[in-house]
Amino acid sequence: MDATEQTQRIAAGDALVRMALTDMIKRGITPGATYALLDGDAVYTQTLGQAATVPEPLPLKPGMFYDLASLTKVVGTTPLFLRAVQDGLLGIDQPIQEVLPEFSAPHVTFRMALTHTSGLAGYIPHRDELPADQLRHALLTQLHETDGTGKVVQYRDVNLLLVGWALAKVYGDPIQRLITARVLPAFGMRTNATFTPDPAQTVPTTYGPEHGLRRGIVHDPKSAILGADSGAAGLFANIDGLVQYAHVTFGRVQQIFLHENWAENLQQSYAGGRSLGFDLREGPVTHRQWLYHTGYTGTFILLDPKGHRGLIVLANRVHPVVHPEFLAARDALIPQYLAATERA
């Protein structure tokens, strides 16, 4: 790979990403951000702003851990599902009810859950106040199929919760313990990704006078209740951890946990324009499908395993409160970055 071309692509991407994130910080929709641009064997990382602004300013250090939120789904749960398929324990088009007999939607398959085309609907009263066992039981038994089942994409956390519970059933351990014991070591992420971070090394999320500064505790309410039984959120990582994960998807890290081209095989639609676990974004020049996923807290990754390029952003748009305007700024950046890096 030509080093000059690598440098040009990274520079083009950095100009856009730095400008966008600096603007977000100035507008107060995230106190800071850490990001990485990847191109072949080249990696450029940068840290901007602060870790927190209230109750007092907190410096943002390069190795700090972020609450990845829904990136947990693709960093941990999806690779473990692919391993279960490889082991012959689960099938992509297998009905989830075959593994979890209490599940109330008999036609929903793992493909539907992983592409968010399950169409599951239903109301669970006081959902965020239920204890873990009651919440799990309610999500398994009180949701139902709709006309959109198998047809319409509707992103819902419960889809990957179901996948996590099925993995726990076939492997005999809660999903977060499985990810910790099997996925993170296999990917070389044992020291830079964890479900139990040191709060002092973690970027805080929300702040309020009643509960104080939330730090080192998962932000997502359902995952906070479910603990080790949540495959939808709960993982924390620093930028080095996600760079390592990106290199695993590129095939630049030797591992025997999954087949060599597992991530390249995800660069296609499995249903509704989504891959397994990931959303997809088409490159304007290569027309390849980049793997894309976001986290509620302000994290997102955009990876091209076939081209060995990627963007990782760890931001904190929920500090001290949720900033909805972050979403529009993020969504505007993605196509700009794709155009810049593929045309450079």
C-alpha cells in the first residue's frame, strides 16, 4: 500500500473529522472526543476537549475508557454469534424460539434479530423499574410479531438481548462473561476493553444533583438492570481497544476465533439493507459497503475491512445531559468522511 496515498487519505479525513468534532465541542454537545483514522497499517489518533465539564472540569487523557453503549453489539455479541454458527450451535435462519422456548415470537429468526427486522412490538409497564429476572421474562414473553416482521428495519435493543440470551444458553454462561472470556482475549483486547472499568480511568456520562456523576457504570437503563446478561450494551473500551478491533476486522491481527474473512463477509446486506449486527454505508467511489454502528453515548465506528480503512469516534454526548443535536452532526460527518477518504 502506497505510503503517500495513505497519508493523503488520513489527512483528508482528519481535516473533516477534527473540524466537525471541534465544532461539537464548541457548541457544548460533547465535552470532548477521542478519534482514530485507519488506513492499512497507518493509524492516526487524536484527543480533543475534556472528559467532563461538571461538577468540575476533568481532563481527557488519551487512554481513558468510554461507555461504548450499543457498540457492544458488534464488538462482542455479533462475533460470538458468528462463532456459535461456526461451531454448529446456532443457525442464522434458525428461529430463536428453538433455543429459548419461552420466547413469544415463533417466526423470528437470528437473522431478523441481527438485522433488526424482527418487527417485535409490545409495551412493558415500568420496564426500567423491574428487577433483572422480571425484565428478562417480560422481554421474552410480552413482545409479539407484527406485519413488519422479516420485512421492515426497526432498530431495537431487545434484538441483541435475545441473541445474547441464546448464546448464554448454548455456551452455559452469561453473555458478558462469554465475551470477556472468549472474544476479548481472542482479539487481543483483554487490557483495553472491559465490562468492569476502573471509574478513575473512565470518561463520565450523565450528571445530576440527585445521583451525582455517573462514571464506570453503564448508561443504558436495561443493561444496567440486566448486568452480565446484557449483550446489547455494557462494554467499555479506550481508543486502542477499538483500533485493535478494527485491525481484527481488517485481518491484520492473527486470530483463530473466527474465519479469516469473517468481517469482509459482513460487507453485504443480509436483510433490509443491514448486515448481521452492523448497519451499512456505501462508499461513493469504491461502492463497497462499509460496516457502520453507533452507540447512544456518542460513539461510532465506520470500517471497510476489504479496503483496510476506518474511522472510530469516541464522544460523550450524554454529558452532563443528553444532547440530541449530536446525532445530526454525526450523520452529516459520515458521508463527508466517506467522500474525502475514498477520493483522496
